[in-house]
Amino acid sequence: MYRSTTVLAAVALCAPLVLVSCDGDDDGNGDGGEQIVVTAPVAGSKFVGGLDTITVSYTPAMSSVTVEFNYNDVVGSDAQYATIASATMVGQNGVKFVPPGRNMSDSATIRISDASGANTAGMSSRITVKHIVLTAPAASSTQTAGQPFNVQWRSNIQVTGVNVKTSDDGGENWTQHNIGRQVDPADATWADFPVTLTAAAPAVLVKVESYIDPAVKDQHAIVVQ
């Protein structure tokens, strides 16, 4: 009877750990490792390819990782990941790299793998990588009718000129504010263009687009009152 009680006690002690495996690993695969959790960048973050640095944060701490980048909408086993050889470690819980500037994606993902193979690879939330990113005015910010505000952006070498446009009807019609000329690197207003809207509106779209290819763009809505 004493022996039976001891066995039951051992099972009771192990039972609460079944969800993360009784061998002490957090991914339950019996290898003693953990599932890598990528905590940054957060979903929806925007970056300019070939220009901006992406800093990836993750757990657990690792001394060396492999960074892979996927421009495609597809995730899982069919995703096409490319290794970022230029990535550099930031302590043991981070790594940073500049994404390639050749492609654009509204649903890019980053995969982090333990170089030692001890932990299970983890994937980031979907992020956006573009040739141009609108940085000001901030999305949902409020601007005053009749008062100028600056439209600002970041762009890579794929963008040689920019059109600055606004729409107060959800994008059905657009007003171009730099009519007759492009805003380009030789211009003093490059990446900082003043716009004045005279009429109040609950939602005005502000857009910056490539002068050569309007499909290369970024936009969001602001409030004018």
C-alpha cells in the first residue's frame, strides 16, 4: 500500500507539466528545447526595403540565430524564405537586418531559428515592406482646416519622384498638391511637403506615390476639422 501511494504521488507531480512536456521542454517535442516566440516587430509595422533596419525581438535567449525573410503571402511549409546573411545579433534576445529592397509586400514574415538546433523555429506577425512609407501626418491624426501641415515619407532608390495627393471621398477622386512638378531629391521639399486643406472632413486620405509608377504608394486617413 505504501508503494502504490508513492507511484500516485509521482504522477500527480508530473501531471501539471504535461502541457509543456514532462522532460522540461516548452514545445512538447521531447528534445529539451523551447518554441521561439517572436515579439517584435508587431503586426502591421511598415518598413522601407533596402533602407530601414528591422529589429527582431524574441524569446528564449540564444547565442546565435538564423534569420529568414519571406515576401510571399504564403506561410507554413510552402513559404519561400530567403536567409539574411547580413543579420547581426542584438544581445541574446534580438537580431537586426535591412530587408532587401527589390520587392514589396503587405504580408512579409520573418522566421527565427536557433543555429544550434536546440529550439523550435518561430515566425513573426505579418509586416509591410514597401519602396515608400508615409510617415507624417500620422494615421488618424487631426489637422486644422486652412492651416498647412507637412507630408513626410521615407523611400528607397526605387522611387525617384513622388506625387502628394489627398482624397475626401474614400479614394474615388484625388487632388494632387504638387501639380506640374515632381518632388525629387534635388528639391528642397523632398520628404517634407506642405499641404493645406481648406474644408473640414471626418476622413481624408493622404497618399504619397511614385511619380513613375503610381502602384508604388502608401496612404492612410486623417481628420480635418
